[in-house]
Amino acid sequence: MTPGSPTEFSIVYTVMKQAQAMTNLLGQRDTVLTFDLAIYVKAKELQWRQLDEFNDIVIRLRAIVECDY
């Protein structure tokens, strides 16, 4: 858990770096993150600005699926 709004660039950056560190610790090559639209936009912007730092991260947009049960 991190204090602050989940859509702040500093929070998104921290989440991306922590996920990247966990992936590396587990010996995996790529980090896959799925966000809702508000966070996805910030994460993609960070990735585009810092391609060398985040070139091993795949950022996905969460799909909202509605089911009628």
C-alpha cells in the first residue's frame, strides 16, 4: 500500500518500479501490469517518457465485462 492518490505520477511510478523489482527477483523477463483507464494513461505516459527504464513492462488496459447472471 502506498499513501496518496493512485493516479498521481509518483504513485504510478512507484508501483511500476516495485512490480519490476518483484519480476526481476522471481527471474522473469517481463512485467505485465493491468490498470483501469485513469491509471493506464499515467502509466503509459511514464513508460513513453522513460523507455529505457520501462522497456520490459507490458501495460494492459483492464476490460470491464458485464455479466447478467
